[in-house]
Amino acid sequence: MTKIGIVLGSTRPGRMGDQVARWVHERAEQRTDAEFELIDLRDHPLPHLEEPPGFSGQYEDERTRAWAAVVAACDGFVFVTPEYNHSVPGVLKNAMDHVHIEWNTKAAGFVSYGGVGGARSVEQLRLVCGALQLADVAPQVTLPLATEFENRTVFKPGEYQLAALDTVLDHVVAWSTALAPLRSGDAEAAIRGRLDEIVGGLRTKDLDALRKVYAPDVRSFDVEPPLEHAGVDAKLKNWAKVFTFFEKVDYELRDLNVVVSGDLAVGHGFGRVSGTLHTGVAADGMWVRVTFVFRKTGGDWLIVHDQASVPFDMATGQGVVDLQP
């Protein structure tokens, strides 16, 4: 199901945004066409921008990786923002700047509050969204302090604001859903790129490069005993064993299909390890059936499970290793 993040864009002491965000979230949860999550920037204390440009999705700071995972898990956003000095809250701009590709090809709507309803904050946020490839929807909710807050502090919106909020939610869900094929295409390309990294790491016998593709808790069902290789160190130990047999290693993937759904993806096809043995003899290897399960974590697609297998002859109980895809 489409997932929309409701981003509370103020962390200021005495903020009124939490009242507004709860109002948005409570209304949104009455819908059945999407899932909604309230994302409070107080729960994601990012430093002032200390990351290199984030176009690659590779982040150095643990806090940034955690924030990237939250953004990546959403298909669209509703930003609840005040207006500070005719502009966007610094903490919200900082959070948006910390990551990049995680925002791409998603939809954004706005619920703003302030002296003039936060309108000038939204004007600037629309420009930021354009740079982040966020499709900002035209309808918005503006909440002036003079009319929607009792004593300019207690949020008491007029009933007519519900219709405006519903319209924003309608557009955000619709655009987030419509953009889903673009996000899937980007994800499939990223996953195929990760598998290319495995091929490259094997050809260069680079265990460090291979480590970057696997999740720390990866579970691998390989053709060699034991039944399960638990954890990335066990997986790399298995690849290191391959390197002891081959002077030169090659790896091929054929007929690879990739299916993406949210933060999970599955690839399946046929794989073959081949190369030149230390004796100088060429080894063609055998084709096996391969399956890769990816999970998106901190902006990266990592393998959390893989499996390699061969069919077996039921009459002899032996594996069949001479089949061609």
C-alpha cells in the first residue's frame, strides 16, 4: 500500500506544529487508500549538514543513514511547516538537504501555519521540492494564527479546513501512486547495479567490495554445506573459499528478473562461476538457479538472503549440474 509520511517540520520549544500534525494524522488515518506515518524531526536530530553531496545514496553519518531509511520508506509526504521570518524552518531545510535520491519521484503536499498561514514558507519549499524531484501538488492548507488558533496558541481549526485537508491528501495519494512506476524503475536499475558490483568484486577478488552489497545479517543458502551461511562474515568466507580454487574468477548472470515492492525486492535467474584454476586449467563451472532478496536500508539496496541450487535426479538422488539455461 502507498505510504505517506507526515513530516512535522519544527523542533522549536513551545511549537504549535505538533497540534497541527496530529490533526493531519488523525484525519489521514480515516482513509483506506494509503498508509500514513507521523514523522517528527525531533526524533531525527541531524547535525548541521556534514555530509558530502548525497546524489549517490551513500552516507557516512549513522544519523543520516537512519534518516535516509525513514524517507526512503515513504512514497509521498505531507509537510507540516510553520513560517519563520518569512521562510522555511532551518531544521526542515537541513533535513531535506541531508538526503537526495530518497526524495526523488515522490509527491509532496503542504499544511502550513503562521501569521499569514505559512504561505511564504510553502513558496520556498516548492522550489526545494523541484530540486529534489518531488512533485509538489497544487492544493495546500494554510492556517493563519488569527483565525485557526485560539489566543494564537491553541489550534482550533474551522470545519471548512477539513475539506481543504482532504483535497491535499487526495492529490498526494494520487500523485504518489501515479509515480510508483518511476520509483520501481529506479529501484530495479539500482538493484541490477548492485549485482554488477558482485560480478566486479568476484572478478577482482575484492572481499571488501563484496561486503558492501550484503546486509550484516544476510542468510545464504548456497550449493555448498552447511545448509545455511548466517551473517556477512560467513558469506564472505564462502566466497574466499572460491578464490582459493581459482587464479582468475568470472561470474555470469543470465535471464535475471527483478520485482520491487516497497523496501523489498527479489531477483531470480541463473548464475555461473567459472574461470581459470591455479593449475592453469580452464573451468567452465555449472549453471545454478539463483535468487536474491534485497532490502532497502539507509538508501542502499542490500542482499538479506540469497540462494543457489541445482535440480536433482530423483532416481539417483544426485544433483544435475550439466543443464544449460
